[in-house]
Amino acid sequence: MGSREELQIEIDGKIQDQKDLLSSYFYALGMLAFGNEDKLEINLVTKLKTEVEDKKIQAEEAEAEYKKLSAFHEEYIQKSERHDVLEKAIEAGQEKVEGEKIKLGAIIYEQCSLSLLDNAIFSNIYKDVQNEQNHLKRQNAGGFWNVFSSKAGLKKVKSSQDRRYLKYADEVIDRKLSSSLKSEGATAVLNSIDSDLNELKAMNAECAEIKTFLELHAEEHRKLEKSELEEAGEYREKMAEEYYDAIVTYGNYLYEKASSWIGENTPTEVLDLIEKILESQANYSKFNATRERLRKEAKVADYQALIKQERTKIMILEKEKEKIDNQIARHEAEIRKLEVMIDRLEK
């Protein structure tokens, strides 16, 4: 890339910078004036101000709609994530309560096996204790059948142990028999179960409420994720750009009509903007003139290069012409020689 091309690229960049600056200055002037026309003593009748008002409303409406959709989208995502967290927490909580109930049932069974609890209240558990003890007695009594049957019975009792412990705990909780348990350990486990059940109740209620919300708005959210949110975002950007452009156009108009409204009471910030616009326009004109000069110089250089190419072609053709002329001369000399020979033969 030659120096002229590099300079052209540099000038193009500077021209674009001035365009951007002018646009920002016109925007600033338009924003300063919009809504403050009376204060700035701007008595111009123009539909541009109405266009700005319309574009502002449209931009604000588009922004509000996008924010509403974004807020709903964010809420749906957060609730969906919260629902997943709650489901896992509920599952873990249920497993914990089940473990605590098994622990409580084991304590109750142990207390009954030691005859520490009221037989009348816990008669069912005492029956299970007696059943296990009977199997042990038969096993200790000896004899193949006694040993075989007692081992089978004990195995059956052991295999249903957790289920029985859960049943004991549920019976105590459902019948509100906690005061009948004579164990600090049992009381502590009961308190823990009560606390965990309350927590599970709260989590289940929240989970159900969130699930209802998610199911109710599932289709709405699906459409939103598919296209509506993106389209709303694009429309918001479009309206914001149109609002910006309308203000720029209004600011440009005010600048062009500045002589009709700028006076002694015009604020300094407005005058500073006018000065910046003038400076930027001067720079734009200067850079544009430089670009035009470079464009013409480039054209001249292109034409000169074409002329050089054409001259080179002429030189080549002239050399070819000289060769052809020499060939013609040789052929003409040969013709004359032959004509002389003909004349001699005819005499």
C-alpha cells in the first residue's frame, strides 16, 4: 500500500470522526432545546419537534416493554432454578426425616425390650419384642427344627426392621405419645423430626406455589425464549436509534436556524455547543477537501499510468511496423528483380 493510499485511509477516518462528533453535538443541542424551547426563546414552528416527541414515546414504550419481558424472563428462570433446588432439598429432607424416624423407632423398641415404657400404650411394639424373644428362645433350645425356624423368623424380623421402626415412630408422632417416652435421646430426635417436618412443609408449600406459576406461564415463557424477547430487544434498539436520529435532526435544524433564536440570554452551554459544531464543520470541510484533492491526484496518477501504458503499446507497434516495412521492402526488391528478368526474356 502506497503512501497516498495510507493517507486516504487516514483522512477517511478523520472525516468519519468529525461526522460522529457533529452527530453527538447536534444530539446534545437537540436534547438541551427539547422541552426548553420557551426558556431558550426558540419560537420556531417545525414538525421535527413533534417527531421527537413521538419517537420519545415510542422509545420509552419499547424500553418499558423490553424491561417487562426481561423481568418476567428473569423471574421465570429464577423460579425454575429455585424449584429444582427445592425438589433436591425436599428429597434430602425426606431422607433425613426417614433416618431420624428409624433412629426414634429403634430407641422406642429398645425401651420396650427393657420394659421401660407403658405396655398398655405400646402394646403393639411389645408384641414385636415378644415375637423376637420367642425366636431367640427356640434357637437357644436346640434341635434342628427349632434352630431352622427361629433363624428364619429372626431373619424375617431383621429384614423388616427399618419398616417397623418407621411404623413405631409414626405411631408416636400421630398419637402424640412423645410425653410417654422416657428418654432424652428420644425427645431430642423428636424435636429434630418436628423441626425438619416444619421445614419440609414450608419447602413443599413454596415448591407447589412455584410449580403452579411455572405451569401457568410455561407457554408464555416458551414463546418469549423462542423469539419474543429477542424481537423486543431489536425493536427497543430500533426505536432508540430512531429517537436519537430524530433529536440529531432537530438539533441540526436548530443549528441552521441559530441566527433566529440565539441572543443575549442564550446559555453558555448552548453557545459552547454552537462553537464546537462550527469547529467540527470546519475540520470536516478541511478533511473533505483533502480527500477530494487526494482523489483527484489518484485519478491523475491513474490516467498517467494509462497514458504510459498506451505509449508503451505504441512503441511496441512502431517496432513491429519497422519490421513489417523492412519485410515489404525486401519483397518489393525481389519483385523488381523478377520484373527485370522478365524484360530480358522478352527482348
